[in-house]
Amino acid sequence: MREFTVPPMAAAPQVGGLADAVFDHAEEDPHHVMLGRKGDDGRWHDVTAVAFRDEVLALAKGLIAHGVRFGDRVAIMSRTRYEWTLFDFALWTVGAQPVPVYPTASAEQVFWTLYDADVSACMVEHEDHAMTIGSVIDRLPLLKRLWQLDAGAEAELLLAGAHIGDDVVHRHRRAVTPDSVATVIYTSGTTGRPKGCVITHANFMFETDTAIARWEPVFNSGASEEASTLLFLPLAHVFGRMIEVAAIRGRVKLGHQPALSADVLLPDLAAFRPTFLLAVPYIFEKVYQVARRKAERAGKEAAFDKAVEVAVRYADAQEHRAFGTGPGPSASLRLQHQFFDKAVYGKVRDAMGGRVRHAMSGGSAMERRLGLFFAGAGVTVYEGYGLTETTAAATANPPERTRYGTVGLPLPGTTVHIADDGEIWLHGGQVFSGYLGDPKSTDAVLHDGWLATGDIGMLDEEGYLTITGRKKEILVTSGGKSVSPVGLEERVRAHPLVAQCIVVGNDRPYIAALVTLDLEAVDHWLHMQNRSPLPPADLVRDADLEMEVRRAVVAANTAVSQPESIRTFRILAHQFSEERGLLTPSLKLKRKAIEAAYTAEVNALYR
């Protein structure tokens, strides 16, 4: 199939902007709990619709008092926290355009974003961020204001705007139209300098209203259980930002968690008890691996592996029934599943707060078997696909017919087209309006409303999309064989001891790989073998560990032809990191930078 369209479910917005939802909710249901805010006492406190409206209104007055006007661009550099959402909606209330900046961005990355976007003010989280901006401020003549959250910025702005009337704010708000620019989000810059994606209020409205309507079981848990989500994805990324907007528009209780470490995240999941989660595959892999390591330490790995097998078979049978290709789980399988639900699956759900029944995954591909396991364990993970240029998701698996291992069907109102060279083209109301100040780059990807994504994929006979690679990442060996590295890398990375994998071989005689290790998993592996921990330099020379990685490579090679297979590999002592310039803030591999940093290691693979 070359093209597939799903009819729209949400009407195109005719008037207004994103901030209107805050004021409408406060008017219609003032006591509805909109958000949860973690206090200094470590406890979660409810924030009602009217309370949030009043905070947004007061902050908007402060922004006006400090000179922020309609159309101004204001940067936000922070981890995921309540104040980010507060600032977003206050800025949208006055018609300004938030420009997100990753909290881990380097001084040069910060400079480029603020300079390219003509940012006039910036809100940062803490002193380190302020110092980062201070180091480049002499090259930012348009930057007039800098606020610091941890230094009382919110209180300062509330005090400054106390004398401004409500009508002043509402005049700004009513001037916002769907076609007004809502935000400028910069791409990750894997293949060059980041570009600013101009996303309108209409883009966000179409994307979020469609998601709320189509994934109604996720965003509306029913009268007996209020829908809620704890957002720990970075709000500097379009996926997290889309969920922030969807939660406010869909009246889903929203909490924020700035730390991804298990010792902080897990207690907050237990306290907040969300009904659904948004994450990248890495998070689901971690949940699975932690659960399995606990079982191993307790001497119950055989029972856990049996539970996994039952969950996978159960979800696979359910999938076949949904697509009319099978009768569903047998009576015997249902009994086994019921047994393990109490013994194993319930504990997996408890690790996510106990109430989670749905999750959404994006950013990279999830292994089919992992998706089946979570579905069998009672948490359906809807894998999707999108870009910054599509305001997050363009495709996703539907609730009633999830096809694991694919990124689903086009969102309602969206068309997916596969070009002659295999490139995915997208058309829909969520497609951005172009790159800020860069008509040449815009013309290269936008063609009469169609977005040429640069990704390679295929549609099955029912319209489900599978991503097979990226045009710019296709390797061509010296023998002329074209190889997409992504699938191989993901299969190698599926091994619990592997953290990262990058496939090389462009203009080389064969395909090879560099592999990094998950040190926590390796320590556990050594413990289970009654061996002492080893320093990284010794790990890369450990024969048993090399054999484990070799098994991962051999398993990955079974999915490709012999010329496409990984012939050899090298284990590295340290992981690729953003700090070393080898990963983007969204954890994508910077291929050219990695190959440059490891030139000697790559060359050694071909001797």
C-alpha cells in the first residue's frame, strides 16, 4: 500500500488560542482538579481549575508589566515542573511565543536558540542555567529580561502585575487566533544546526483534540476513576509539550516529575498514582529489566520468564482475535495468565503506581515482544510516530486494534504516503508551518502541505506504518549494499547488558558495530555469576561478557541478509552521552560525532 488516510474526528478550530481552555474550564467546573503540584513538604497538593486560572491570569499580568507583548518570544530553560506549564499558559494568554530550551543544553546550543529565535526574555530554573546564559549574553542584544525560578521569579512577576486589570490580559488573549504562532521548538540537530519549527495554536489544537477523541479510554478513564498522568518527559521536547496541552484541554489531572532516576520517580508514581504514562521505549525497557533482575536475585527467574512467555502469548492471541485471524487466548492460557496476574503482572503495574492501564510510547521503535509483554501484563502501550514538525504524533496504534511492532495508523485527519524511494510523506492539521527564518529548509521538506519526513517506511494492507530507517542514515558499503542501521541497532540493544549500539560501514567492505554497556545490568550479571564488580576498562576485555554481546549481535543478524549483517563489533568502556556531544538532548545518536570521536576504534574494526 502506498497511501492511507483516516477521516478526521476533531473539527478544525475557528477561533481562539490554547489559553482559552484554562479560562473555559474555570468557568464551567471551577472545583475540578486540573493539576497536582508537589510542595516543599514532599506531598502532592491538588490545584483546581479556578486556582490554576487565577495563577495564569496573575502571571500574565506580571509578564505584561515586565514588557512582554503579543508576538514576543520568551525562552524557557528548565526541567519538567509545574512552573513550566504555568508559564506556558500565561505566555499563551498574552499572545507570546514560548521557546523551549533543554536544561542540559550547552552554552553554544543556548546561544543559537536564543539568537536565532530573537528571544527577548528568558525564564531559567536555577543559577547554573543563569550562568550558562550569562556566558553568551554579550552576543544576545535582544535579550532584555532573565528570570530565575529558584530565585523567586514567580513571586516577583505576581507582585509586578498586581496593578494591571483583568481586561488588559483578556484583550491580549482574545487577539490570539488559531493561526497565531504558539511556540518555536528547535529540532535535535542530528544532521546539522538545529532549526526552529514554527508551530501554531491550530497545530496543537488539532493534534491534542484528535488524540483525546481517538484515545478516549486513555484520556477519560470513566466516572469511577479520574484520568491522570505524571509527566516526566522533558517539556523541551514536542512529545511532552503535546501531552501538557492535551491534559489541560482534556481535563486530565497533570503532575510533573523533573527527575528520571528510579529512587525519585518510583515513589512519586506510587504517590500520584497516574492512570496512564507517556514515555520512550527506554523507560519501558528499564521497568522490564528491573523487574527481571529482582526476580533473579530472589531466585525466581524461571518463574518470571514463564510469566513473560505467558503474557506475550496471551497478548499475541488477543491481537489475532482483534484482527480476525484467531480465536483469542485458549482456556488454558487464560488460567495461566490469571495465575501470573497476581504473582507477577500486578507487581509490574505497582511499580508504575498501581493504576496505570495505558501508556504511549514514541521517540524510537519499541520491540514487538516488549509491547506484547506489557499488554499481557495489563498495560497497553500505544506506540506512535511523529516529529517536531508534526507537533508530535502523526500515527499511533488505536485502542481496539493495536498491532505491536508497528507505529500504528495515521491519526484521524492525517494521510500517510510512501514515496517511490520509500520516504514517508505526511499531510494533516498538525503539520507545522515551516522553519523560522529559513525558507530554503522549509521548501526542502514542505510540498503543497505535504511534509517529506526523511524517514523510510512501509504501509501494510490495513494502513499500519512500520519505520525501517532514515534516508540520511542509510549506509552504503564499498560493495554497493545499502543498509538501514536502525533495525540492527535496536535488535542489539534489546539485550539487557547493552546500553547503546551504533552500526558503521559506510564506504567500508562490511558492516560493523560499536557497543556500550548498561553498567547497572552488568553489575547484576556479575553478581549472579558470583563475580566481583569490574572497572569499565576490564569489562571490555572480559571474554564471558564479549560472548553475551556476541549473542545479541548474532540474534540481530538473523533478521537481515548476510551482506547486511554485523561482521564484527567492539565494546566501548563508556556510554555515548550528551555531555560529550555524542547524543542529542532527546538521546538520539549523533552518528558523525560518534564516528569522529571513535575514529581509531572504527578503523580497528576493518584491519
